[in-house]
Amino acid sequence: CVVLWATENSHGLASHVVALTAAAVLMMCGVISVADFIKGVGWTMRLIIAILVGLGNVFEEVGINAYAATLVQPLVTPIAGNPYILLIAITLICYALRFVITSQMTALPIFMSVMLPICAVSNISPWVMGFVILTATSTWNVIYQNTFAMQGFAAYDEQVVYGKLAKSSICFMLVNIVAIIVSIPIWSMMGYIG
């Protein structure tokens, strides 16, 4: 299986086809039973993760990205002249919206498409905006924001206590804000903020 996954570009078999074929072969050979396969995998959590991963495409197709831009840009444009206030405000907006847009893979393109037009107004490099958004969407305050935690939670029959992990997310958020504040003068010296 690993060889087939690694050589996907050569033979054209998609990784999910290889994985499902391997699972079917293991069941047909009696290595694992269908019952083991059904109860041994946290299907509920897998379904939630699959839905969250696909939301970015849905948001773009339905036009939620454009709608979000019309809501956020008027709030951010008045503070575009001060990079400290602007970047911290964007960070805080990302923190808040991550409770609604739960997948980081979904949040990144949405936030970037909403915030990139502000780069021109505020004379901030898209690289800086991307970095700020990437770090600001990397929070895990609740379990549904972290696909790795959800997988661990499902794998251990929901015996994992999430509270301590959530506290570390709060610490990360505070350190992230301090790092952005400290980075602004450096980015300015490098010409990324005008």
C-alpha cells in the first residue's frame, strides 16, 4: 500500500482507492472482520472531519467568501493605517470566526480572500497578511477545531479530556499576539509593511 501511495503520480490510482482496496482485501482474507472494521474506526468523527475538510469548496461555490468580505472589510478599513491595530484586529477576528468556521483548511482561503484586498489599502504585504492569518487560524480552543484531537478522541473511545489542551491554545493565542506585535517593526524594516 505504501508503495502504491508513494507512486500515485506514476500509476494514477488515487490514495483512497488504494486504501479501500487494501481494507477490502484484508476483510476478504479474514485478517479483520467487517464487525471489527465498523466498530474499530470512529466513523462519526471521520464523517465530521470529512464534512469540515470540504467546507472550503462549498463556501466558495455558494459565495459565502464574497459575502464575508462585504461584512468584514468595512470593519477593518478604518484601522488600515495603523499596522499594530489592524493586524491585532485581524488576529482577534480570526480567533472569533474559528468558532464558526471550524476547519483550518476552510478558514485559510476564506480569510485570505476577505483580507487580501485590505493589503493594498493598508500597504501591508500579502505575505504578512497570510502569516498572520495562518497563525491566527491555528487555534484549538474546542475539540471540533482540531482534527488531530478529534481523531485521538475517537480512537480512545472519547476517554481523552480536552480541557488541558484547550488551555494550551489560550497560551498559544497570547504568544501569537505578542509575536505579531514584536514582528511588525521587523516586517517594516524588511519593507513588508509600508
